[in-house]
Amino acid sequence: MIRVDVAYALIYDQDKKKILMVNNRGGGWSLPGGAVERGETLEQAVIREVKEETSLTIETGEVIAVNEAIFEEKGHHALFITFKARAIEGEITITDKDEISDIEWVDIQRANELMPYHPNGVDSLLKASSPYTFQG
């Protein structure tokens, strides 16, 4: 099995009570994010992936979820690490139309429907907190 690490950003608009999500061509809706490249930290990966997918520059916060899956057909053992994040610069734009078909701010109920792999829902993610430290 090949280990694959994927970093996601939960970007929450507190005023509108909405979560930023992307529609991945062939993969459905998810938080913005993607695979960690060789030599890249989790934090660097999520910042890069969000920029590539949405044009936003983000600041990361705590890790709020770690999910794991084994994809036998692909031979992948995946870890999905989700960070709290906030947009600090930019306007939402799809930069890679071959990868992303849509970007939307969705309400919490819709986000829960689109992300059933978080069984306690987005509300629990918004309250979760685990420090992230890169140790060198």
C-alpha cells in the first residue's frame, strides 16, 4: 500500500454561517485541499492546495479532524487531515477548470450532507481543536 496524506481546509464564514466547498471533477464535493507533495509539510500543502483550487490565500489554525481510509483498488492508505483556516486575501476563482467544476459557500446542513464521513457533523468540527506543530 502506498501512503497518501491529504490536507483540507475548513473555511467558515461566521457571519453567514457557511462553509467553503469545492466540487472536484469526478470526485464530488469536498473541502478545498489535496495531496501533500514530497518534502512539503501538511500546512504548506493545505495553503498551496487552497490557493490552487480557489485563488484564496489562507492562514491555518488547529487540526480539527483526522480521517483514514484504505482504497484497495488503488493500493492507497490515506490519511485526511483537516485544518481550521481563514481566508486572508484574494477573491474566489476557479483556476483549474479541469480539476474543479464549482466553488460554493454552503450552509452547515448541506455541508453535513456532502461530508457524511464526519459523523458528528460540521458543528463538532467547528468546536474541535488539536494543536499542529511542525517539529523540523
